[in-house]
Amino acid sequence: MTDLRFVPDWAPHSYCWMAWAIDASEWGKDACGARKELREVIATIARFEKVRLLTPPNLLSDARAQHFGPDVEIVEAPVDDIWMRDIAPVYALQNGEPIVIDLNFNGWGSTSYRRARPGDRLAGVARGLFASKTLNAPFVAEGGALVVGHDATVFTTRSCLLNPNRNPHLSESDIQAGLIELGATKVVWLEGDPDENITSGHVDGYILPTESGEILIQRANTSGRSAMLRNSDIRTVQGLCADDRNAVRVRLVSPPRITKRTSELFADSYANVYTPNSAVIAPRFNDELRDEEARAALEGAFPGRKVEILSIPHLASGGGGIRCLVQPVPASIPR
């Protein structure tokens, strides 16, 4: 029997994919700041695991001028965005070896905020970079629409995967069957946030299954429908943990108090973190109390890992967090 399994972010990695592709025409006044923040994220992750940095031809000299060091390999590729969690394929393990899954990314549904571009089909146009063999998902999704917990449990949201701009002809049961076929042992459906402008409520914006078994959930930062749905999702996960003897507990994290947002797309998520080998890379938002509360929660949920907190106001203004920047490649498991 073929053993195909989704793996959590905090499982061991061989390396990760990132991209050096900030387009000044798209980022506008945030371009310079986003570039500096991206460089810091890349350099920080490279202290813990190797980074393969996809770079378009016109930015190769600029990427080399950053002097990242030997643990960052610059790779020429037709990439036009930095959100590798979504535009790149995702990985699972098949018989203990990493295998690529193309989620048929369509530019976050090609909304008015973001039209699909050629580089968005990176999993197709640059397929040879990622693996010699690729599985195709029987639905449209993005890496940010899925988070994986212990025992290959996959968390996702109805607001994203059941959105007509992604899967108009598929039902919840259709997509769930596809996820199980691709390596999920269980699918936990949450409501998400249909009012979120680009991603239609990515689950990695507020849910973080952790290495200790604890599940961190960020409370809503608004009132109205979004808050009602978030509270419903919190109850769903709390119920899940109550029924699971192996689950530690749910820890609720308050959102940062942002006094000045440079964009309506601002991603103020403490849950959107990346876990390179032996570390956790997380954001801070200059809210001293809540930044430290989030750090403490991460340190408790990832015992033995070094927690690094980085300021990313310009990147967050582009609608993403640190996890959104990175696509990990799981390490092989000896059989």
C-alpha cells in the first residue's frame, strides 16, 4: 500500500523554498521596507535550515548583492511574487519520501484585489524545480488554506475552499475526499472569514497546531460576522480537543492592537509563523504586552525551540505573514 501523508510544518525539513521577487510597481511605498524585512526573514531562517531562493532573471544580481551566505542558494526561476506558501506546490510524504502536490493555484480566486498572473502557476511552469513527480489535487486551493496537526489532521475553512471563485462545482464532501486521498487522516472544517479580502479566510491566519499538541487560536480583531464565525471556530476546536485524549488544550491568543494600518489588507496574525528546524520565526507588531504574550505562548507550545520575533509591518501590509513566505520540503523518513 502507498503510504501518503500530509506532514505538519514543524516536522524536520531538508530545506525550504522562498522567493526574492518584490515588484516595486505592486508594492508601491512599502516596497523598500518589505524588501528589508524579507531579507531579514530569509537570513534568520537560513541560520536554522537551508533556503533555496527563487529569483527572476532581472533580480539575480540584486539577490547576489545581499550576500546571504552559503545557506541561501539563489535559483533562477519565473517567479513574480514572494508568497511561496501559496504560489508554490505543497509537499507530503509518500513512503517516507517527499512528494509534490499541485493545488491548482488560481491567484486566490482572481479577485479584484489580485488578478492571476503567469508566475502564479509556478507549480506548473517551474515543475521541474520542485520534483520529478507531481500529484494534482482534485480541487483548487493554496498552501495557506491548509494547516496540518498531529497524525496528519488537516484544518481548513469553508469560506476559502467552498468559495465559488475556487471550487464552484465541488461540495465539502468532494474536497474532503480529495484531501484524504492526498494524505489527510482527518479534515477539520472551520467557518473561516468570508469577508477577508484576498484569501477568503485562510486558516493559517488564526489557527496554529503545535509540536506539543496544543492548538493556538487567535481571537477575532473585529466585531460583527467575522467575530461570530471566529467564536464558532474556537468552539469547534475546543470540542475537538475535548474528544481527543492526545490533545493538550486550546490556547487563545489576543490579536495585536494596531494603532496605524498602512493597508486594509494588513495581516496582523501571531499564528502565521514558520518553524524551521529547531526554531520558530514569528512576527511582532510593536504591541509590547501582546507581542510578549504571543512569544510566551509559542515558547510553551514549541518546547526546546528558539523563538525569534521579527518586525514585519511592510510585509504585513501586503496581506501576508512569515508562514506565507515559505514552503518547506519535509525530510525523508528512513524506512
